[in-house]
Amino acid sequence: MKPDMRKARLLVMSAATSSILEEVTTQIHDKLETLHDKDFADLVRGLRSEQETGPYRRTVVAADPRQAARRLAKQDPLWVHTSCSRPDRPLVWMFAGVGDHYPGLAADLYLCLPRFRERLDHCFETLRVGLGVDLHDVLYPDGVRPAVSDGNHRTLDLAAVFDLRDTTQEIHRTRVAQPLVFAVQYALAEAVRAMGVSPTAVLGYSVGEYVAACVAGVLPVDSALRLIAARAGMMAELPEGAMLAVMAGAPDIAGHIDERVSLAAVDGPELTVLAGTVDAITNMSQVLAGEGIASKRLAASHAFHSPMMEPVVEPLRRMVGDFELRPPRVPLLSNVTGTWLTDREATDPGYWARHVRQPIRFADDLSEVWALTSPILIEFGPGPALSRLATRHPDRPADDSALLLRTLPGPFESNSAQALLLNMIGRLWATGIDVDWSDVE
């Protein structure tokens, strides 16, 4: 099936000096102003293959020649990026948990990126046996079609985003949400790898750590899918719970922790998540409000990463014991310890079982990331949730040398996944990372 939309394109240019790069940019801009749409793709391919790659680089993402010319003329900061090549920077891949996914996510990539489609189809077919559900129907309830009005923007399906239709309710249920989010992020990571880009470190948030572990080679994808499906199914059978995001640090709310309310995540020095029974979390919200502490109830059906998950720990440990676990080939950060996962932890079934009931120490993970020299962070989940946490982290370098990139739009964003992915690949190339253009094309 061919997408009925204008395709976003990535133009690249480079030169030996910054002044020559400006001359090259002017020449390309002038050519774009008179270029026919049908010749746009040929120009894009020619720029990638004909010029000698220099250290000073510029990229622009656009859907047609006129749009490319306008963006170059304005130096549009969203779509035009200029950099001096520095290929030795660490590349950190970040994988999200559930909550920000939505019907139609990455539909344009499914249509136009074969590697992504192949890996997602494999994941969904593997999961279909265990779940008894075809996740294609859940993710794309109206069929796979690009919700895109041009090469860069998509038309929002607000009914689906707000879950106002019966056909989209299934996507938010625990037993479906966790495997689905895993599959989409894993498939996208494999597609990016096929473009010649590989991580130097990985981390995830909650379920995202299982994606990171799979990408790092701790366990093969089919085993990971079985584990995630079983994990989600077990958790879905537990008593209902609730979670509360709190605008306060862990020390500030320590006095509120008891047998009914526990600390589920530390996302920043002034951002934590509590978990517990529905009544306890409802009461806690009121208590915190009385103390002038802002909080927000999260869209969670259970008290994840809390003692309420204890009943599934031992069954998960037994299940993981049947898998072949290997030391990570890529350094992997741990939600449980807040630092780099050791080989012993990675190959211990008990670690992956305890992960479901231990608090997420994501702020500590980010401290380790920001200790790296000028890292490039890539977020593979929908929206900017992890990028925002990383941006607000106190250890982020003050010189703004770090680079945070995204791949998938959030539910309320109009940018297409195709344009975001091309933008990300372009920015990586501009920093000096080699790209396999055949897979990009």
C-alpha cells in the first residue's frame, strides 16, 4: 500500500569550511526555487552521493523544493541544522514506558519504512499467539493509513487520542499496552540500526528497560516478547491501584510513605511518583494539596513499581529462569539501581522479576548519562516525556553541548513521524555519524 501523501525529504550539504558551506547553501537554495517537484527526489539523492563530505554540515527536512528553499532562507531552527562534524560523541538511546501511545502511532512509518514494518509485523505475530489479540487491529483500528496532510504534519484524530470510541479502548489496557509499546519501540530501534546508527549506551523507563535490554543483547526479541506479554497479563490480574505524580522531591514526601502508599519513581529532584490503593492515593492527593504540594493522578490502572506487584515477582522469576540471559553488549542503565547494570544483574532472573515492584530511579540514571561527555540522546517513545526529564535534570551541562533528539510525535503533535525521524537522522549525520542512505531512502 502506498501512502497518499507528500513525502518528507532530507537534504544534506557539507563543505571544508563554514564560509564554503554558506556558498553551497546559497547555490542549493537558488536551485530549489526553480526546481520542479518531480525533480526534488533526484536532487536529494544527488546531494548525498555526488559531493565530497566535509566537516561543516547542514541539513534540511522538507516536503517539496519551495518549502526547502523557504526553510533554508529563514534558517528554520526546527528543520534546518548546522554543525561541525564530531563523530566521537556518545549516543544514548532512551525507551519510554506506557502512557503516551495512541491509535495510529507511527502509521506513516509502517507504510514507508519497510524495516520498521517487517520488525513490527514479526513482533505482533509473535504476540498474537500469547495474547489472543492481533495488535495491528488495536494500533490501527481503522486500518493502516497515513494521518498526514503534507510531508511534515499529520491530521490529529482527536476521537482516537481522547479514547472516545469503543475501538480504541483496548490500547490503554495493561495487558495490551505494555507489549504494544515494547514492539513499536523495538521495531523502530531496529530500523534505525539498519540505517547504520548504533547506540553506545541504552536506558529505558519501566517497560522501556526491557526494550533497552533487548537492544543491548541481554535476551532475544522473541523471549522478550513472551516475557512482556506474561508480565502484562499477570499485572492486569492484580487488584486495582493508582499512581500519583508529585511535584516534590523524595525527601520532602518521605513522611507520607506507609504500608498503603509507596514511592514508585524518582524522576527528578522535585518530581516523584507515588503508588498505592485507589483510596489511599485519592486521600494522599488531598493531603498534599493541603500542604501546598501539587500532584496529578496518572492514567494507570494499577500501582506499578510498588509492593502491590509482589504477587507476580516469583512467577516472573521462574519464567525468566527458562530464558538464556546474556551480559549486555551495550552499556545499559538500570531503573532498579540507578547506575550501570552489571553482567551479574543482567543475567539474574531475579533482577528482571524484582524490576516490576522496585521504584524507578530514573533521575539517578540521568545523572549517569549527563556524566558522559557531550552525549546525544535519542528518545524512541511517542512524545517528549523522557527528553523533558533529561532537559530539566540538574546535571545537564550548562554549556548546552548536549543534543536531545526525538523519533515519534506525541498524541497532540502535528509533526509526522516520518519528518521527525528524518530530522533526527539528519542531525546525527551533521554531527559526523555515518548513515546508510540506502535504508534511509
